[in-house]
Amino acid sequence: KVTDNAKNSLASLKRENPRLEPTLAIIQAHNDQLIQEANKNFAKEIGLRVIHICLPEGSTKDEIVSEILRLNEDPNVQGLALDLPESLYSSKVLNAVKPEKDVDGLSSVNLGRLVHGDVCDCLVPPTVCAVMELLEDIGGKKVLLVGARGAEGAALQSVLQRRGATVLSCHWEAPQLQSELRHADAVVFGSTKPHDVPVSCIKPGATIINCAHDPLPEKHSYGQQNNPAAEKSVGSLAVAMRMQNMVKNMERWIQSQQYRKWDLHSLKLQPLSPVPSDIEISRAQSPKAVDVLAKEIGLLTDEIEIYGQTKAKVRLSLLERLKDQPDGKYVLVAGITPTPLGEGKSTVTVGLVQALTAHLNINSFACLRQPSQGPTFGVKGGAAGGGYAQVIPMEEFNLHLTGDIHAITAANNLLAAAIDARILHENTQSDKSLYNRLVPVVNGVRGFSAIQLARLRRLGINKTDPETLTEEEISKFVRLGIDPSTITWQRVVDTNDRFLRRITVGQANTEKGFVRQAQFDIAVASEIMAILALTTSLQDMKERLGRMVVANDKKGQPVTAEDLGVTGALAVLMKDAIKPTLMQTLEGTPVFVHAGPFANIAHGNSSVLADKIALKLVGEKGFVVTEAGFGADIGMEKFFNIKCRASGLVPSVVVLVATVRALKMHGGGPNVTAGAPLKKEYTEENLQLVADGCCNLQKQIQITQLFGVPVVVALNVFKTDSPAEVDLVCKIAKESGAFDAVPCNHWSAGGKGAVKLAQAVEKAANQKTSFKYLYSLELPIVEKIRIIAQKVYGAQDIELSPAAQSQVDRYTRQGFGNLPICMAKTHLSLSHQPERKGVPTGFILPISDVRASIGAGFIYPLVGTMSTMPGLPTRPCFYDIDLDPITEQVKGLF
């Protein structure tokens, strides 16, 4: 009966979850094959997979605990049971088993729930289940437990008492044992009877149950000869009950995989006025431990890798677990054309999710880019949001984080080293010497590596034996023939170092005269960073890394990372960087920090993977809020045309961030310069300047409408803004087609100051969208550039330089013409001229060059000149950054 019930229940689970393969691990520390066979037979009949870990007899508790901890972390094992000698069943061993994998129900967590009557949240130990099955109606009867010690004895006593029995427990040597045996209606032996203990005086007709850890014990008869009391053994029944518990565990495991509304405890804020510095606010808040946050939002223990107390990597396996879970609503935060000071998109993003989760009790996630240390120490300081809407701890957010940028730097520079080394070796060796070194004899055997076999197939050489290649085939295989003048792959470093913008490599005598001009880019400008942000899986990332074009050969054909044989090594360096980093806002709501591509030469958005994971975690009614770099004409356009194409995700709402300060600049106000005090036009009421500058806001709303997505304007309010200015902006925004326009005070008030924005976003997300891309990928490269220039920037037309046209022709010829376009343009104007504010018209957009990031999957035209290596100002931020040697606290990050 027990077996049939478990079998039917498991079959039902498997019908609903076809790929389910429930696995029970049993740790055994004795040589009893009967126990092992019993487990295997019952498991096979029910449909469970059982693996036995047979430790040697005499194994210590520490050795058993070590094995338990290993199995705890094995995601392929859903249940864990122990078959050990009685002497090893200590609390140390039993409590090493994760409660959620504890099939025997003997951990203190499970036992505590059982004793407190929380039967729905615990598993009754199999032996106890078997005893209760064998005992008939015991209400009002007296049950004697003999030798039932530890967790199993406590569980048995608790369940018996709950069924109405009077329970007395004693050990084998107890002086009152003989007396109690005479009066008990049922006797349960919890351990093997010592040979010198007589039990012949058991009450005639009493039920006797043997629970000793032996599935096939010897049969005994107790009591007087004319009225014996027959013994019943739990043996096989307990094994069946264990398998039934495993099925119950699977039911709970499946439920735990499903979406649920978060049980998230937000952190309270007590905003001060005047608002302190960002780092003072960050330090005044005590963040939750990241494993606590992870549990609150539905992450399983084996889905996170903890880095310190407040950040953790999230494993991509979560996407497989929640693949059938509906996505939440997808919200993009973009902005109008900003001043050099920035208008607070990150702050709005953080404030919005704080409002949604902490104040409206709606599951929401913020997805942000990781800041580069170049700007952090150079011109920007921190980049974690600001005021009472920021990610904490801000110093960890801004410094190193989990090392993703370092991994990108290592991978990028490995590829750069491979390019120059390959050119050197090809220039100084014969075909035969190259071949012997590329395919060496190892332990008497010569063989191609997997990546070399793939290159042979691309060359049309279908051979696997190195000894069978002809001289011509060997030459084709070993010669990449890289044209040094076409190398586009540069070295990177995550520091603003202007003197690396142009360098010479190969000056050492050992490089045999191979000298060429090159340059360094900042690490976040690496194509590997763009790939990290756009990839959808480890396999996809590996393929993208292999497709990266680093140069052309002397015949004009592209040379890739795959040709250089370095793809696998790059993937190894990036294997941890691909996992998003979990952090939290000031109010304890979740944030993913992942990737940080430039918003000029790349698409300027955080990762597709972070968005995909977050959309599953928030559930159908939740929100994922992500941010696009720079103004809507750059970051938002690239988000829609590049990132959404890569992810297949459809946005629900655009939040367009504006400030009175920026609108006044577009209305004709004086220049705004970082580090210089604002002119009086920006600190005093001036409705005419605001009204004139709203033309830029209106244009950005129109750009959003090109994609068929509703837009909500978030006016980031500063203390110098007058109520009349704020009202005017909101009125013009709504008249210009915005679904709503809301003033926000999250910087000074936290999530409470963005509640109206959150409510407007929630309403807008319920509107029907008609999302569409701006252009078809099948259009010629030049036509796609023209559409962006005219429809988004407002240009009259485009003009390609001869070099740009030559590159377009080359990329088209090489088969890259169907990629999306990623414009590299100034963010300070809709045009290519930073000084032209408002809404410039009638201009011709000059395209000075066209380059390609084939692995990332886009063509990037350069509008004017774009620097990929920032420089340090006269007074960099590092003057203010310091470390307290006693407290180890970082100072000066804002």
C-alpha cells in the first residue's frame, strides 16, 4: 500500500515535470548488503534513483559530515539519508544534513517542527511512520519505549502522544523495566536488546515492535509460553516509508521551484535634512546578509555563490528551474539629452524599485551596470545611485565588486598577446616548424586539439590524423597571414590613462624588429564587455567570443579569435563573470549589477542575463527596471534595436528622466560644467527657459513613440526647482504624448518619494503595447544608419567618409551586413556637435569611420571622433579617496 501510493504520487509528479529525475543519496558506513538491496529494490519499484555512498567501517563522524556537506551542495541530489551504526547518530552528524534534503527527518530543524505540531512543514521519520502503521488504535493505551534514544526516540514519543497514547520511555538497564513490561499494551524496542536483559514478562497479547537498525532481524517470541506476544519488525516497512518521504520531499522541492510572492523584509529609512553625502547615507544603513536576501526572493541555496556578506553571484541554472515561470513587466529607464552632470537615471531606477517593493509590496528588481574604476578614480566618483536611492554598500559597488572587469581585462589581453605572438612566429618559422610546434608529439602521440579540428573543418580539410595532411594543407592550417595594418583588437586597462591612447609595441630586441603602433582602450570598451552584456548563455558567450574579428588576413578575409585557438581559454576566464551579482538598495530590495559596456561605442545597457533572471524571479505581476546609458537617442535606441533583438524580450514601459536644470540648458541657458558652480539661471525660477527647453523632452518622447512603447516622464526634482517650473514640465510632457509625468523626490526621501512614479508605471504597464524595431536587419548598412540619423537624431542626411564607405563595403562583402547598428556619437546633443542643444535640425551627420563588433553582433559607425580611453583631469577624484587604516573604511567616494 505504501509503495503503491508513493509510486502513483511520483508518476503524477513526473507527468507534470517530464525531465524530473529525483535522486536519493544514502550514506552507508557498514558492510550490510541487505540494507542496500532493500533501498534499491523499493526505489526501483517506486521510480526513484538511488545512489549509495559506501564509506568504510570505522569511518569517523567528521568523515561522514564531510560527505554530507558535499552532497548538500550537489544540485542533482534532492534527498539525503543515513544508514549508520547507532554510535554515529549524533546531533553533529544529523544536523549536517540540509533540512530541505533530510528524508529521514532527524535534523533538529525537522524534529523541532514535528514536536511543535507543524506537521505540514516537516517529515515524520520513516521508522516512526512504520511503527504507527503497525500499531492498531492506540488511543488511551499505554506504550512503552525501550532503548529509543536521540532524535528518533523523541519523534516517536511526540507522535504517539499526539495520537492519544500514554507513553513511558526507559533504557534497557532501568530497574523498573520488568514492572513496566507487565503493564504496557504495546512495547517498542528502539535498539537491539542486550543478551543479558530478560523480557519474558511482557504482558500477554501486547504488541511488540522492533525498530533496531536491521531490516531483517531474527524473529523472537516473548511472554508466557501459553500466551506469547509476537514481535513485528519495522524493517522493510521503514524502507518503504523512507521512499515515501523522498516522494514528499520531491513535491516540496517542486513547489519551492515555483514562483511565490516574496516574503521580503524591507529596511527602514530615516531621511535627514539636509541630505548627507552618499557614503554617509550608505554607512548609516545596515544591509541584510546577502543569503537572507536571496532566500527572500526565492533563490535556492545552491543557486548563489557568496562573496563576503553583501554580494553574491547567481548561477544561470536558475533560468532552467524557472523556465516555465511567466516573466514580469519590463521597464526601461532612459533620459533626455543630459548636462555633463548627468540627470539621475540610476537614482530614478533605484528609487523606483524601492517604491515598488518596499512601499507598494510589488516584487521588483533593479538591473544596473557595474561602474568602471577609471571614472571612479578619475572624473566621476561613485556610481551607485545617490542620496536615499542607491545601492549599498556603495564602496563595494564601485570598487572591484566580484572582479568581472578584471576577468574581461585578462581575457581581452590574452587575445591581444595571442595576435602579436602568432604574427611573430609565422614571420620567423617555416610551415614545417610551425606545424610541429602547433601539433606536437605528446607521450609519443600526435593529435589535434578540438579547436584545431574545428579550424580544419572551416578550411574544408576533413582529416583528423596529423600525419595525413599534405604540404598545401599544412600551410593553410598554420598560416593565418594576419595583416598588421588591419588589427582592430587593442589591449585594455580599467584606468583613465591618456598616455596609452597611442603606443608602440615590439621594441625589445627579442621581437626581431616586429614593431607596430597600437593603443590601449579602457576595459569597459572591450568587445568582450559588450558580449557579456548581450549573451544569453555560457554556450552563446563561447560562440560569440569565437566569432570576434581581430584583423583581416592579407587576402582581406576576417581573422577571428577561433582562428587563433583561444576561444576556450577566453571562456574559462569569463566563466564566473557571466553570472550576475546580487546586491541590495538602501531599503533592502534586490539589485542585479552586471556588465558595464560603454554607451557610445557599445550599447550601454546592463546584461541580458540579469534581466532574464530578474524577470523570472519577480513573477508575472512583478517589475524589472533596467537602465540605458546617456539620452534616449543613444541608450534607448540601442536598447530596443540591439539588446531586445538579442534577448527576445519586449519592454512594457519607458521611464524618461528629465530635470529642470537640463531643460533650462536646452532652452538657451549658459553652459553647465562639471566642477563649476551653477549660474543663477539654474538656481532661480525661469519659466521661459524651461518652456523653451521642453523641446528636447518632446523630441525624446517622440523617439520613444517610434517603438510603440508607452512613456512615463520622471521629473527628478532638485531643491532649487520651483513648484511652477515642476508643474510646467509635467503639463508639457503630458500634452506631448507621455502617458503620465510625475515629479520625484527619491533622492531626498527614498522610495517614498517615488511612489507616485511607481503607481504611474504600474498603470502604464497595463496599456497595450505595439512594440516594433526601427529598421529591418536586411536593409543595407548605410540605409540603417540613415534611418537612425533621420528618425532619431533629426538629421537631414548622412555623409560617409571614403574610409567609412570602404569599411561598409568590406563588411558587406564579408557577410556582416545584416547586423544591427550601434552608433558612436556624443551624448551631449541630438546632433554630432556637443554644443548644439535643444532639437537641432537640418544638419548632415558625418560618419568618419565604420567598425564592427562581430562577436557582440553589431556594426558601429563613428560620428566624428570618439575616444575609447578617457583621461585624468587636473584634479582627479583620487585626491579625495582614502582608507582609514584602523577601521578599514573607504573615504571620499562621494
